[in-house]
Amino acid sequence: MSASGGVRSGALTSSTQFAAHAKKLETTKDVKERLQLAVEVRDAIEVVNSSSEYPKFIAAFMPALTAVLESTPAQLSDGPEHKLRNTTLEILNRMPHTEALRPFDKQVLKLAMDALKAENEENALICLRIIFDLHRNFRPNLESEVAPFLEFVCDVYKNIGDTVKEVFGDEGGAKPAKEAPAASATPSTKSFKVMTECPLIVMLLFQLYSRLIPPNIQTLLPLMVQTIGLKGPKPDDVPAHLRAAFGDLKGSQVKMVSFVTYLLRGYSEAIGPHQEAISQSIVDLLRSCPDNVATRKELLVATRHVLSAQDFRRGFYTHLDALLDEEVIIGTGRACHDALRPLAYSFLAELVHHMRLELTLPQIRRTVYVFSRNVQDNSLPLSIQMTCVRLMHHLVESIFRRRNDPAQAQEARANLIRILDTTVSKFRTVRPQVKTLLENAKAAEAAEARAAKRAQDEARAEEDAATGIVAAPKTPAKDTSKAAEEEKKDTGKKATTSKGKGRGRRGAKDDDDEVDKKESADKKGSEDKKEDGKEDVDEDKPIVGYGG
């Protein structure tokens, strides 16, 4: 920034300069000079927004910002016009959503919506943040502005097939793009990153304005299910320069799965017809999703939510053979293997438990192999090992039912022996850790007890404060050892003084009687100490427990 720019930025902290600067921003025709003025406004926001000048700042600059966006067309290249619009949208995004902005909420929302439809990916993501924050902070005044955004989302999902074909090609002969699409050159309606953000905003809108769900769900849901089912190219066939775009595509599909699981809570009847398509699409996503921990974790969490719905879990029964493949459910990357195994095996154990009576013998054999191996894997948390043990024990009934079938009896018996051998082997490995496990359990119980007591004390203090009771101040603890020592010295001095003073008036007989009394008291004290020691010994004796 130039020296004159620094002076302007400093002057913008005062309301006396707002009108002049805003007028110059609105009337200047040169794009570069306009960009410089907009940068100064953006830099001044951080200072102005915490002062009493903020309402005047908004009132002065809102017409100028509107004029900039209306007079500068959206661009699909990284030029001065793109940077000017980017800076202007960033100013709108940085404005704190206080009561001072409420009179302009619909105006700002309209600017963001108009820009969203025409902008490139980079600026469109800023528009989405503006829309999200405005609806979250100024509800319910903006309910009438929801319909345009939902129309934009539908348009994006309708064109997703053509966008995938344009970027990655297809088997029909279309070739993939020769270079990765730049953010400033990608239209908002063809951006995978924009598609990733849309379900989050739709979810927020449905939470804020629940009565909008029934009329819109019938339009949105088929488009989302269709988008989730898009396979795209195989992961191994994606060129190196398009892998980031492929990851964005899969990330947007996972976000849509999360949105569908949100709708399951209250609108399962609308999703019922799409049950098979959703389960098939989730399994395909597990196969094709890149080894990104965050993306695969979100997919597993969403899949567990689908599995928790009784009417929808049967859609996964036909895919159990694929889900028993660890490369499908966990991925092939080292980071995914380390971070996702507990979550993946919890999901798999839940699925197998629900369909345990419908398993074929080969599926039982595969399940026993996978989970018996996990039982002996110390890199897994103990809770997951316990889950694996419980699951294998639940399979016993399903295996035992096949004992009367001559064709399956021998293999069923072999599976029972594997489960028994795994359990006994686990006892052998756990035995050296029993003492540590018990100590950890006791420590955890003690920590929970302390936390409960602390919470109880805090609750009691809040009740006392609410009723006006003031707790007595705590007196500082005294050093008892020093106090006792000083008291002992004072007592000894007094005894010596009194003894010396009474010596002349008391006879030898009185002194002898006093000595006898002292010896008798000492003897009695030693006997009391012995009795106390005996009681302590009795208390220290170990209590014979289970197995003692």
C-alpha cells in the first residue's frame, strides 16, 4: 500500500471521512483505483467494527459496495475486475452481524444471491458464507429469501452429470480435461466445492424454517440421490492433475449422504422409495472414496446413522460381502488405517449383529476370521476388542442351528472351535494386564466421583447464589505442626516455672506422688498404643475376594 493509501486507511477510522471515501469508491471508473479504495475499506473494517462508528460506516459504504457489484461484471479469469469483486464480497463477509446490520440484511442477501449465480468458484464460496451467516443471525426476517437459494441448488444438481463428464470424461469417448480447472475460471454452477457447501446451508435453512421442508423435499431429494449415485471414473484411472477435483466430487457426495441421514429423523417415509439406491451408492462411495481421513470418517458416521434406522438397514444386507473387505470399509492409506479402524469395525459389528440370523456359512467364516484377528490386535482400543468378542459370541446361536445339516455341520463345528480358541487365547494375553486394568478402572471411578462431587458443589453454590445465600469465606489453613510445637514449648515453660515456684512449699512426698502418677499414665498410654496397633494390624489384613 502506498503512503497515501496508509493515510486513507488511517482516516477511515473516523466517520468524518466515510462519506468522501464512499463517494469516491462509487464514482471512480478506473478499476485499479477502485480496487485500491476497496482494499482500504476492507482493512479499516477490523478497526471500525468494534467502535461506535460502525453504524455510520455501514450506512456510508453500503450504497458504494452495491454500486461496485452492480457495475462490475463477474469474471472467469484472474483479472482486476475479479479482484475488485472478490474484495467487495470479502468486505460484506467481514461485517459483524450486529443490530447495526439488521436494516441492511435483505439488501446484503440479495447482493450475495445475485453474485452467487454469476460468479466463479472462488467468489461463490464467499457468497455462500455470507448467505449462511445472514440466515443464522437474522432469522426469521429472511424466510422469504429462501426460495431463490433452493432454486440455485436444484440447478447445480441438475447439471452435475454434465459437469463430471466435462471434467473427467466418460467411457463414451469424452476425454478428461487437460489441466485442473482454476478456481477463478470455474463457474459456480459447475464447482464441486460449491456443491459441497450447499447441503450444509440447506440443512440450516430446514432447521430454521421447518415448514419449508415438505414442499421442497420432493424436488431436492431425487436430485440428491441421483448425485450421490454418480460413480465418475475409477480412482486408479484419474489423472494426477485431476485428483484434487476428484476428491472434491467425492467430498460433495459424502455431504449429501449426511444431509439424507438428517432427513431420516423426521421424513423417512419420503426417503423410503430410495432405500436401495442410497445403500448401493454408499457402498460405491466406500469403494471409490479417496484415502482422506476426514471424508471417509464423515461417510462412516453417516452410514451408521442410516444403519440405526430399522427400515433402512436391510438395504446393506446384500452388501455384507463387500463391507467385510477391509480395503473397502477402511481404505488403503496408512492414515485411514490408523484412524478409522475403531469406527469401521464398530459399524461392521453393528451390521453383522442385526443380520446374524441371516448369515450364510461363508459369511460367518469370514466374519469370525476378521473379528478374531481384531481380538488379538493390541493396537485397537480395548473397547473395540470387547465388541469383537461379544459379536463372535452372538454368532454362536446362528452357527449352532446348523448342527443337524450334514453338509454344514463340520464347518459349523470348526467355526465354534475358532471362537473358543480366540476367547481362551485372549484370556492368556489379558492375564498379565489384569492388575493394570483394575487399577485403571479404580482410577477412572475415583475421577468420576471427584467430578460428580465437584459438579454437585457447583450446583449447590449456584442454588445458594440464586436464593441470596452467601457462602462463608474460607479461613486460611494454619500450619498445625508449627502451632503444636510452639504450644508445647509454652506448656513446658509454664510447667517448669510452676514446679520451681512450688518447690519450697511442697514436700518430698508430694514430689514422689507426682512421679508415680506420671509413670502410671505413661504405662497406660503405652498399653493404649499397643491396642491401637493391634486394631491397625487387623484393619490392614487383606480381604479375601473372588478367587482368593
